[in-house]
Amino acid sequence: MRIYLLQRRDGSVNCDEYDAFVVLAPDEDTARFIATDHGDEGGVWDDPKRVFCDYIGDMKAGNTLPQVVLGSFNAG
């Protein structure tokens, strides 16, 4: 399983929105889908023009289910 960091690049993150996720997923498309399913910002996480999706490493052991590991939420 791969580890991805997804970060909003548009700088227009409002209160009560996520600005980043760390996701375990087999590929970038799945990572974007998981982030979209977890957040409620609409389709922003599927849009490469609005969200960076960087592969940052591999999960070597432990839980290998696709999931959000960490979310950065801007509470308002």
C-alpha cells in the first residue's frame, strides 16, 4: 500500500474545510477518491488543478486497508 499526501493548492480554504489528507491507497486515483469521500468540499480532491497529490512512501507493515490516516481540518 502506498502513502499519499494530498494538499489543496488554491489557497482558498475556508473554515470548516479540510486542507490536507494523508491517505493509504494502492494508487493516486484511489487516494483522491478516498479524500473526496472523507471530506465534504465537493469534488475539489479529484481536481489536479486544485489539489497536489504526492506519493511519499510505502506502507511496509500493519494495516493495509485503503483509508485516511490523517486529515488537517480548519475548524471555525
